[in-house]
Amino acid sequence: MTDTRAIVVAPQRTSAGGRGPRPSRGKPASRRRTLTAYLFLAPFLLLFLTFVVGPAFFGIWMSLTNWSPFRDVQDFVGLQNYIDLFTPGTVTSADFWKSMSVTGIFILASVPFLVVVPLLVAILLNQRIRGATTFRTIFFAPYVLGVAVIGVIWGYILDTQSGILNHLMGLIGLPSNLPWTVDVPWVWVSLVGVTVWWTMGLNTIIFLAGLKGINTDLYEAASIDGAGTRHKFMNVTIPGLRPVMTFITTTTILASANMFGQSYLLTKGGPGTETRTVIMYIADQGLSQNNMAPAAAMSYVLFAALAIVSVLNFRLQRERVEKGAK
Amino acid sequence: MNKPWARRAIGASIALVIGIAASGCSASGAASGGGVTGDGEYTGPDVNVTFWHGWTGGAAPTIVPELIQKFNAEHENITVKAVPQEWGDITAKMPLAIKAGKGPDVAVLHGDDLATYAAQNLLLDAGGILDGLGYAAEDFPKGVFDKGNFRDAQYAVPWSVTPLGLYVNKTVLAKAGITEIPTDEASYTAALEALKGAGVAGEWVDGYVFTGTFEFQSLIWQFGGDMYNEDVTEATFNSEAGVKALTWMTDMVKKGYSPANVAQDGNIKALISGETAFNWNGVWQTTNTAFDDLDWVAAPVPQIGDEKAVWSSSTHWVFPENKGQDKNKTAAASVFVKWMNDNSLGWAETGELPAANSVREDPALLEQYPNLEPFMSQLEYAHYETVSPGISEANAQITLALNQALTGKKDPKAALDDAADKANQIITQNQAKYGD
């Protein structure tokens, strides 16, 4: 069992987030190498420019016009689309901010679980237990399923009247008519639960890689100093995982902010608009209703909000690192 | 990027890719000549006709290619190429494709989308084509042909209609000792009451498009109301009729005829699993293979209100006005449309009713698909979806109101009033967006 563990997490690092030695370089060789590197990067760069950078700039322009795909000439309207979003009473503002708050609630409700649960699972999997590889596969398996599959499976499980979950709850004497996909607050429990079950595998694997990167000497030293399991966890594991933790919280927040499929398929955004996330609303406005300019403006407001959250997150984590260093 | 060599290499590769992309965009010029003769024959040069449709499920993926193959074999100078894709993808892509001159030569659209396309000048005025093919409103069920009419021009040829009906699980109904299928308010309520006595919630009401919204629309028409005023400048679904309709639905839950908090599709699942007796659902469910083991029957929806009415959807053929649209292709496409409608008997296999009266009234149809009879019998009083550009966004407010009322967030009147306010805002916005 122990030897298989070493194979799964390929790059063994001496310290988490540490850098390998820089290769020494002579001038002519380095130039050729840089050229080669650019050539290899070119295809990706091209796709990146075409499908990410290009549309991003085009979107800014779009959000400043009354853009309609059906007119040949678009009128520049300045910041009107943004002003509308911040003016109560316009067609879009109330719905937009409602959907922003829905996404906010989802982030607050899901991210803690998506960080803590995978961390605990990773620590468990990192023990010398029988069948660790099998468990790793089991925990990761849901992640490879598409959201459409998830939606159908859980739709059956969570149905109010004929769902398996309510049936099982009824058997053990719990209420058997909970509206898991129909009414608040149950919809939130369902959406967070389904999301955690579905995506925790990825974070688990990353945490596991981080755990492998922590030098075992540190645990040994801590043991000699008389540290118990809890102290080892607080003083060795957590600091050792810090760079991984920053990465995971940031990507998890962004992933949760992009939540779309689960509520689109399971709750249809309901009851009413209680679980209509901002991505759902923007997609509906931009692609279904052809209100592309306001939708573009909304996505930039969302972008700004997420950028702020990400910067704050990085700041927070860096401070902790500095504090830890003292 | 401080290496000139690298910069040039990247520049060259970008130029190359753009060049490849551009060479793919050779415009198809409009050719003159050719046309359609009175008997529906195309006499022009050989053409390829591109056809977009969204029939990706059920029996359609086998039926459509068969029909097209047969058509192509019978028509030497026309080759139809079908491009099936999800309806949602069509909605997202087709307008832009048409604007870019890369759209199809013929397509099928849902009735409620027609005006949105027509308002954006994406469709050819098909008046002339229809005259050429000899089609008139009388050739289709009442009210369907006019759904292709927008600002006094006819843009579409009906293809299929899909009304709502009452699906009955006879085994469950028998538990309450009932053998007659209810047809009106009194008999329906009596049946629900009897079922309740037998411990069965008779009809599960949901607050989703499928099929709560369709039920609500059927009811509002039965109570003499409508979703919008005649020129669709104002939402009227919060009228007295609308409130009656929604209250009837929420009362179903209150009186214990329906459980609360039914999830989407919960009701059809319950009908199949024998937990409920009635389900208002579309004709498309007649092809549901899960019904095979069931003792079931379909009937017209009961008349709850003052008059008979039922919701129906419709699909239509349209001729996109691509940039530089080739007239020959459109002419050939119209021949294809006529041929398809004439040969649409087998379309009933997909759980839709062929719109062409000549085909639908052919006794052979009911012989082959007897389950369709109750749906066909409702067509004389069926109502179709509202025609107005961008109306689907306003319609979404109706579902929202239903959902809020059925989950107890608002009472029916308040929910409908709020939804109507929002719908009116959207209608105003649509008028600015699409012109009026």
C-alpha cells in the first residue's frame, strides 16, 4: 500500500510551494530556447487571445452600447447600462442584485464545506489505511460526471413525493415530505450538498498532494517535542498547506461564484427566483433574451466583485503567512 | 516578447490562421432564374438546401433522416441537408448565423419565437411562397396559421401542433370506484373528492413551465381571460380570470387534491408510479414508453371555467433571410416544406399532431395512433402561444407567479400582480428593442 501512494502524486516536493533550482544558462542557447518556448506557446496564446482576451475587450465595448446582434450599427450609450444596474426600479437592477445575493449565499454556504470536508478526507486518505487508492477513486469519481448527469440523478433522489431520500427518511421516522428542490431553505441544503458531493474530489486530491509535500521530518521533530495529534495538525499540517490553501480557497470561491448547472437543473432557480444565480440570470438575459449589452455590463460588475474578493483572499492569506513566519 | 524573430513567427501564424478562416467564408451569391411551378415542382438548377431543426429526441432522429432521404431521392435537383441541434442552441445561434449569411435555407421554429425572428428581419416574408404552394389558413387547425402572421405579413407555414390533454391512470381511478373520465368542473371535483377519500391526491399541481404554466394558461382561457391584451402592449394575466385560474390551482393543494411542493416532473412520475390519477400534460407524452405497463387513457382537459379552452404549442416552417439569400434555395426549400407537410402522417410517431388538415384528418392516422384522438378533438378550441417579439421573457414572469403562489410565498392575486408589473416593464423594453 505504501509504495502505491508514492506513485499517485508524482512530483515530490521538498517543501510545499518551493521552487526547484534555476537552470544556469548561456546566452545563445537561452535565445534559441526562448524562441522554441514561444513557438510552443503560440497555439495556446492564439486561442487565448481569440477566445478570452478578445471577447473580454469586446464585452467592455458591448456594455457601453445598446448592442443588439440584429442591428448593423450600435449606438454608444456610455455608462448607461451600468447606471441602470445601480438604479433601483429599472428592469434589470432588482433581478440582478437578487441573483448576486443568491450567488453570494451559495458561496458563503458552500465554500467552507468545500474546503474543510476535502481537507479532512485528504488527511484520512493520507493515513496508512487499507484500500487508500480505492477510496481516493471513490471520492474523486463524482467529479468526472457532467452536471447534466448530476442533475438527473439528484432530481430523482430529491423529488419531494417520490424521491429516494424522502422515502428513506420516512423509513427511519423523519419527515418524509421535505421539498428538497422546491422550497427554501431545503433547496440550499440540496444545492450545497450536491455541489460538495460532486466537486470535493478535486480539492481532496490537491490537498492530498499538499500533504505529501510536507516533510515528514517535521512531524517527527514535533513528536519528539511532545506534540500530540492536534498540535501536529495545527502547527505542522496547516502551515505546510498554506500555499495550497490559498489556491484552493481562491479557486473554490470562483467556482462557486460560477454555479449554474445545479440550480438550473434541480431547482430551476426556484422557488421564485430564490436560487437563480447571477450566472443563470446573465446567461438568460444575454443569450436567451438578447439583452446583450446589459448582460455584458452585469458580467463586468460580477467580475469586479470577484476580483475584489480574490484580492482580499490573497491579502488575508499572505498576512497569515507573514504572521506565521514571526 | 523582446525577440523580433518570435514576434514575426507569431505574426505569421496569426495571419495564416486568419487566412484559413477567411477563405472559408466565400459568400454565396444570389442567382436568378428557377422557381416553383404551380404544382409544387422546383425547376431551377441543382441546389443544396440546409435545414436546421431541434428534433433531437424521441422517434425524430430516425424519422427525419428517412423523410429527407426519401425527398432527396424523389427530387433530382434538390439535396436537403439537415442539421439537428438542441432547440436552445438554435435560439442562441440562428439569429447571428442568419445575419452573417450562414444560416439555414429553411428551419422549424416554435410559435412563440416567430415574432422575435420576424421583428429582427431574419425571416423572408413567405406570403408569395404560400400563395405559390397554395396554402391558406383553412388548411390548418383554427388559429395556427395566423400565429405566423406578424405586422401584416405571413412568415411561416404550420408544421405541427401539440395541445395539452388529461392523462388518466385508470387503475388509480378505479380505486375510488370511478370509471367515467371527468369532463367538467363538477365531475372533476367529484372524482378528486372520491380519490381523496381513497387516500389518493388526484392531480399533482406544479409551479413549473412543464406543465403548471400550460395548465394555468388553459384555465385562464377557460375563465374567459387572456395572457395579454390584443396588441400585446399590456399583460392581462392578473385579470379576474387569471386570479380565478391560479386560485383554482392553489386550492387543489389546500383541499388536499394535490400535495404541496411538487417538484418539476413530479406529477408525471407520480402518474406512472400509480400515486396519482390525473396529469395535465402535452400530447408528446403519448409516446412515453413508461406508459407501456400502465392502464391509462388520455382525454380532453376538463372544462373548469365557463368555456372550453386548452393550451397548445405549435411549430412552423420558416425561410430565413440570410445575407445574400439564394432565391433558388428558398424556392427549393418551399418545395421541401410542402412535401414534408404532405408526408407528415408518420410525424405522429413523435407525439405531435401534423398541422396539415389533409394529413391529420386522414383516417389512417387515427387507425395507427388511436391515442391522439382526444387531442385532435380539442383543436377547435385550442389557444396558441402569444405572438410578440421577446415575449418569452414576459411569459417567464407567469411561471414565476405560479411558483410563488404554489410554494405559498405570495397569494395568487399578489403574485400575478407583481408578475404583470414586471411583464409590462419587459414589454416596454421589448418595444424599444424590436420597434413597434
